[in-house]
Amino acid sequence: MKRLLIIVIASLVVSLPANAATLKQISVKSLTPLTTIGSVSDVSGVLTRGSEIVIYGSRDDKSYVRAMDSSGKELWSSELSPDLNTIATAGTVDSSGNIWIAGSASKTVIAPAPTETLNPINPDDLSATIIGKEIELNAVAVWKIPMGISTPETFLNQQESAVLVNSITSDGSGTSLVGVIATETGSAGFLMSTDAAGTYIDSIKIGSQATNINSVLRNKDGSKTLVGSSSEVLGGKKLLGLTDGIIMALDSKNEVTKVVRSSEVKAKRSWNTASSTYLLGGTVIKGSTTQSAVTKFSKTFAPQWTYRFNSTGSTYTAGSSRALIASTSTIQTLRGWVPKTARALLLTFNTKGLITEAYSGPSKSNEVFGLIESKELGVVVFAISEQTISAFLAN
């Protein structure tokens, strides 16, 4: 019995992501304030292009994009399809410096029935929801702002029902958008593709009842990697928790070649962000506990190391080594880290999954908004304090 107990204890120590029993303590440094971005009520996302900070969002069903320098001085701004009702919800910058903003649009106003609203397209409360209103946002909108000008090119693609774009990515050969679309039985994830100019090519649905796609990676061979959440059977893989985090591989023809699901019973899980090196960040909700999951995967989706941190759930990853969370409890390797409330925390990992560096936001930065690695600006953290989004540097 004693020998069995020793074996069990030894196996537990080995399974720790970084052999935590022997880790040295790391001091948490303070993030350096950079500038104020705007209010959470009208900012959807932030990008960087060179030394510019590019902000996009919506006010009163009208979308915009604007740029500022690191001091907060506005450089340019542009309305996005001012004649339409729109929301801008995702953005990216391609290798040529073109800005791509994506969202939803409606050309018509639909009067609601007295007792009916749109079916909810977010059954698991893990992402944004389109609320039934007079305006049904049933078209995908893509705006391209070419390098050197601020006047956008607009591309619209009508859908059969309400749609929400969660992520967009672009490379030299084209653009991919993912999100969630309302169906008769709930919601499906979707993937839409365009050519390099922004012209629509095709789209596919993922699931039919309870699936949401949060992020997409375009690979050099034309294949794609999708991450998100699902509460239905996908690719023959059955539901294992209340909601599973999902990773899907698609070939160059958008045929599904592999599905990997999380396997935690009675948990709601979702993969929210994915870097090009397969560093994924996600949310885990089980009972009354909410955590951030940070996992480094191989190209074949085999986990190389993983962490769980008590948090608000929001998790952002960048590059091969950084994750941003709003931490709500102590972390073993961080000296003196005892947050009284949720607090922005940037973590850096080495190739073995060891935490090597940590930065925290101000005590009132109780939610996180984004993480960018910029050649010109450095590592930029976006955090929320009292409904205001601010930018910080890790230096």
C-alpha cells in the first residue's frame, strides 16, 4: 500500500505542467501605461499597424475605424458603410499593411412581432450575442482599408439569418472569417473565405444546433485551423462535457479532416484565441469556478503543456509564449501575487511551459481586452478599468 501511494504521488508530480515543486519564485512587474483607447460601450477591438494603434467598433448601429499614435493623438478616422445599420466585431492587418474589419450589416428594418425575438445564437453564454431588435443583422460585412489611405472598400454577403463575426485573418492569398449564425434549431459556426481582393469565394457551416467558432488560423498549405465551442456532435465526436472546447482541422478545400474536443465532464469549455504557433487560450466554467486555460499544442493538436488559472475566464494568447488573463487568485510561482479582485496579468512561458516572467495591470484593471506583439511598439496589453479600455506596455 505504501509503495502504491508513493507511485501515485510521483505520477502527480510528473504531470504538473512545469514540475512546479522545483520552480523558483518570480516577482510580478508592473505594466507601463501607454494611452487610453476608449469606452467598452463602443470599442469592439484594437489592432496595431506599425506604430499606429487602430481602433474599431460601433455606435448606435453605425461602425467606424480610427487610428492614433502611442500618445493618444488621432491620426485618421473613417465611417464604415454609414448608410447601413452595422456592427464591427473583428479585425486584422495583413502583411502588406492593409486593415481588414469584419462585422454584420442589415439593409432593411424588420418590425418585431409582439411576442417574438430572434433565436439566441449563443446557447452557452461564452461569447457575444446578437439580441433580437428591429434590425436583423443578416449580412456579413467586410471593410478593407488599404495601406496609405483611410477610405474603406466594402464587401457585403447576404445570409439567411442573423450572423456574428468573431474573428478574421488574412494572408497574401485570401481572407478567412469565422463566427456564429442563427439556425432554426439554435446556432451553427461558420467559415467564410474571400480572395486577396476581398471578393467572396465560399462559406460552410459547422454544426447546426449549438456550435460557435471563435478564431481561425490560415496555414501555408491552404489548410485552416478553427477553434471554438460546441454542445453537439461534430465529425462523429460526441459531446463530453456540458459544452466542449473544440479544435478543427480543415484541408485546402474546407473539408474537415480532424476534430479534437475537450473531455471535462460537467464543464462548459471554449477555446477563444489561437496564435499561429498553436498557443490556445480558453474559458473553463465548472460549478461556481471560472478559469482560464492556456495550452500549447503541436501541429497535430497534441498538448505539449497546459495551465489552469482562476480568472474571469477571458484569455488572450500571442506568439508562442504569452498569455493574458484577469487573475482572481494566487499562482504558486508568482511571489506575493494575492489579487483582492480580478486583475490583469500577463504571463510569459518558455518552451517547456515554465512561467518565466509576469506583469500586472493596475489594481482596478479587472478585465482584459487584448494582447498584441508589435515590432514597433513591443508587447501591448489592453485592459479594462471602470468601463474604460487602456493600453499598457510590458517593458
